[in-house]
Amino acid sequence: MSSSATATPLPLLPATPVPSEDEDEGPHTSITADRAATRQARLQRVGQRPGTLNIREGALAPRLFLISYDDTFFEEQEYQSYEELLACFRQHSELKHWIDVRGYNDLELMQRLQEDFRIHPLQMEDVLNDYQRAKVEETQDGLFLVSRMTEFTRLLDIDDDQLSIFTGSNYVLTFQDDYEDCLETVRLRLRTGRSNIRRRSPLYLAYALTDVVLDHYYPTMAAIGDYLETLEERIFQGRPDRRVLNRILHIKKDIVRFRRLVYPEREKIAELLRMPEEQMPEEIKVFFKDCYDHAIQALDLAESYRETVSSLVELYMSDQANRANEVMKVLTIISSIFIPLSFVVGLYGMNFQREGPDGRINYLNMPELYSPWGYPILLMILGLIVIFQLTYFYRKGWLTNK
């Protein structure tokens, strides 16, 4: 066998960029995976026979990778032909193998894999539907596990892909619909040979893949946490707008969706821990218990962030109410200043005549009308009223933020 490594190592923990404040990443910038899944469900044929395999529109062409290993041997190769891969797999039954299928757009290949590895049609249907919740089922040769790989994108979406894992006596068969994933750390551990993966059973490789998927939840949640802090700072800086509220509500949907992804993962691992010894050895259960702890921690983070989002919504509404109160305070002060002025002006606008029709003088009717200093004196009185009011408002603290 000739060895040729074809995969390019990815970063250990990919850094997910947080959207900048000036970018408009509202809820209409992209179709979320929830909408895509709903749309895909509507496009499926209603009433078709169970186990019917359908390739969804836009699926990638399959790429076939085979990693063969044991304690002292390792080979990694990408095959252009499924026949060559299958022949190599069957020729070296003494080795342990990881068959990695990336892309689904070849129905004939999927049917051959189903037949050669004795996969139940319903399970292969779940693989190709590509939006199954995390779960575990028994197969003729071992176990069938489904996990969700996640990543927080710049468009304020949690991008998740399905990872389907089949285990056998000497192999692990994985399916995914993308060429890039978060599993490069497992491949790196296999290449270096310093990991227990090469010395343990294929079930341990299945654990390692599940563990990496769970570990990748934390960078996703860290990116969400950083973005929540950015939104909180914008609210405290006193310049939130409608886009901030849209982003808060959008990230809330992402957190709820993330929790909906992690919760079945926890249930799946709990079911693995309840399996009998012949299906799940105790030496492997110990490691899955650690995965169970990781799933609980991820759920706790999701709950914490959901409460944070609710607090941000309340903070935004409180800030908007305070701004409205400030506007109303200014308008009220302006109205309060002009009320006495309007009273005085209205009083002198009643136009009661000082001289009656018979020529007699009515001394009770506005003697100021004939005063040469009446108008300037009235303006001075109005100015003194304004000064008095402003002084009173200032001493009460109504003109400041006290």
C-alpha cells in the first residue's frame, strides 16, 4: 500500500469573527438553517415508501477518504474510485479503518455503500436527509450515531452540518455534506500516532469524533458571548438603534436553536451510557461520560446566554423609555415656561375699552394701555418670569440629569 496524505490540517480551534458594528447583519441577510430545513421538508415527496433515498438539490459531489491504521501502521489516502477504496478496505481486514465520505451527490454510490456495509435503508435515508437530530441506533455491525457540527458565522447564523457515524468491528464510516469540517484534530492525532485512537477499538474513534464535535460547541458559544458583549456596550454607550434590537432578537433565535441542537446530543450520550457491556464496553463508557459533562456545560452556557439576551432586550427597552422620558421632560419644561407667558399675553389681549361710549373713563379697565412705558414694562415682566422659572427648575435639578 502506498501512503499519500491529502488533507490539509485545519486550525485546532477555528477563530470565528464577530460581526462589526457597522455591518448590517439583520435577520433578512441570509436564510437560516431552520428555514432551509423547513423548506427542504416541504420539498420532500409526501407518501413515498420508507427508506427511499433522495439526493437533495445542491448536494456536493462525493469525495472518498480512507485512513487505515493500527498501533504501528498509518496510511491516509483520497480515492477517486469507490472500487479501489473497497478493495483496499477488504484486503487489509487486520487493520482498523476510517472511511470518510464527504458529499452525497451520487445516488448509486450511496446505494452501494448501503449494501456493502449493511446499512438499513431507513438509516441511509436519515443520512441523506441531512437534518436529523442527534441520536444513536443499533445496526447489524455496531452503532449508528448522528451529531450536529456547529459554527457561528459573520451573518449572525449558527451554521450546522450533520455528521453521521457508523461503527463496525474494524471500521468507522462517516458521512457529511461538506468538504470542510471540525474533525481535523482527530486526523492529526491519528497521523502523529501519540494518541490512544490507534491502539483502541473503532468505538474509541467514534468517541473521539463525538468529543471533537462537542468541543467545537465552545468556540461557537464564545463567539456568541463576545457578540452579546458588543451589543451590551452599544446599549450602554447610549446610541442603540432599531438594528440593535433586530440583532438581539436574531441572536436570541440562534441561541434557542443552539440549545435545540445540544439537548438531543446530551440525550444521545445518555443512551450510549445505558447500553449493555456487549454493545458499549465500560472502558469506552468512561470517555463518553466526559462527553456527557461537556454537553451539560454547553447547555448551561446556552441557558446563560438566553437569560443574557432577555436582559439585553429589557435594557434596550429601558434605554428607549429613558430617551423618551428625556424628550418629554424637555417638552414639558418648554410648555411650563410658556404657560405663564401665554396667560399674561392672553390677559392683555381681552381688549376691554378704558373709555366708554359716553366718554366716561373706566379706571378699572387696563390703565396700562395708555401708558408710554406699558409695552417695555410688560416685556420686562415676561423676561423676569422666564428667569425665575429657569432658576427654580435648575435648583430642583430638572434641567440636569440629577
